[in-house]
Amino acid sequence: MEELVKSKSGKKFVMKIILNKSKCIGCGSCQVICSQFFELSEDRKSHLKGAKRGFGDKKEELIVKKAGCIQEAVEICPAECIKMVEN
Ligand code: SF4
């Protein structure tokens, strides 16, 4: 059985990752620290692997059951364009 993300209270839930591409400066840090989920695309903006594109390609979203390295990517991103929210 897959391990779901846990909150500080211990509750388990599914997370949604939101990448705001319009704020991305293309530094590549997310790809380095979390290549499982992030890669730089041809436009030198980060791309969330497997994400649906939307909002005029300004944002990408992906539902995940495991946080893995995503929290580290959220923390390292200098432009604060990666968010992880409860879905
Ligand atoms: S760490 Fe942030 S600014 Fe840098 S490429 Fe990734 S999403 Fe863009």
C-alpha cells in the first residue's frame, strides 16, 4: 500500500503540487534536487513531470501520494514558485 503524505498532526492525505511557471527563473535547482518530478523544459522554465498544463501554460499541477523530494524543492526554489497543498 502506498504511503500517503502526513501532516504534522499525523493525518494522511493526498497532496497537489502547483508549479507557477510564470515566476520560474530557470535556475534548475528543483531539477537537481528532485529530478523525479522536475525538469527544465526548452523554454528554460521548470516542468512538473506528468502534470496537466493549464492557465495558459502559466501553471502546472500534479496530484501525488508521496511527497518524496518535493518538499526539498519547495524549500530550495529561490523564486518561491513551487507549492504543495492538501488536495
Ligand atoms: S527551483 Fe524554482 S526558479 Fe529554479 S527552475 Fe525550479 S521552479 Fe524554477
